[in-house]
Amino acid sequence: DGGITQSPKYLFRKEGQNVTLSCEQNLNHDAMYWYRQDPGQGLRLIYYSHIVNDFQKGDIAEGYSVSREKKESFPLTVTSAQKNPTAFYLCASSSVGGQFRKLFFGSGTQLSVL
Amino acid sequence: GESVGLHLPTLSVQEGDNSIINCAYSNSASDYFIWYKQESGKGPQFIIDIRSNMDKRQGQRVTVLLNKTVKHLSLQIAATQPGDSAVYFCAENMEGGSEKLVFGKGTKLTVNP
């Protein structure tokens, strides 16, 4: 089945530790995105990438880093600089061509601080 | 602040009733709107979308209405089922690119048997 796979489902971070969230898609989409979701709030964009080896900061990029070495993969690292990392993280993808591009989401990773 | 919002944070309906979930947007230049359904602990699932050159669009048991005059979007679910219980949120696209999507906070729909 085509889709977006996020792993792990749950992740715990110790203080001062960097953790990496995985996102893989087999939809052949060029664009990939990372969102953060906090309870009772709308999705906020962390980083996005429209093409391999290129990515752009979103609205809340501080304390996060990404890479896009392959079209299918867009891992997100939550660094120790992110002081409030507890949230539900969502990866998404979309096609680039055309003006109206709906996002397809993965199942999410819940990150908590120990 | 939020440019996309919802009138009601929670909605409770009886199984078999019709549900209406509302969304207000503030940018008259927005030209594309999407409704998503998100079940607890899962990622959002696309339901239906509508472009600004349309007033209404229908899918399977769902209808989206767009009123550009008052900048209002609604999602109607016919014959609501327990499986429809979830958080529903709208998103608006102001500039055409998916990275510009602005998401509302969501309405939690509870369907009572």
C-alpha cells in the first residue's frame, strides 16, 4: 500500500539528548513536511522540502534540524536546543505540480521528555 | 493569531443525525480549503477539499459549503456514525503552496449511540 510511514510511534527524550524521528513515503511525492501538534492547537510547520538536498524553515524551526538525502525520506532531529519538545509530530507529503496540493499525513510520533 | 478558526470546539450528536462543523477564515485571498479528520493518536486523514471558485462540493456522506461573502466554511456529515467520532479541522491555502496551509484548531465530534 502507498503511504507515509513514521517511526517510532512513541519516543522518549532525556534532557540534553538529540532524537531523530523517521519519515518514509512511497507515494513518489516530491514535497515533504514536518508539523508539530500540541493539544488544542492547530498544526504548526517546522520544516519542509520540495526537492532532494533542499529544505526550508517553517514557522517554528528553532531547535530542530532535517535532511533530505533521498526523495523517499525526510528525518527530523529534535535537538537539545528545543526546550519544549513534548508534542505529537506529523510528517506529510504532497505532489509539487499544480496550485492546489493536498497533504497526506503519516500516523505521527508522540515525543515525550523523561 | 489564527487566521482559521472554528465556532465550536466540541459537538455531540446522536447516531443517525446530520452533523455540521463550522470554520471561519480571515483571509479573503484564500483560494483553497481542505477538511481533515483526525482520530485519537493518528494522523489527519483527508476528507474533502474545495476551491474558491465553488460554493459546494459533495463527497460520500459529506458536503462542504463555502460562503466567501462571510468567509465561512462548513462540513456536513450525513447520517453520522460512531466511526465519525474524531477531531475535524479545516485548513486554508493563501498562496498556493502546501507549505502555506494554515490549520484551524479543530472541533471534536462525538457520536452517541
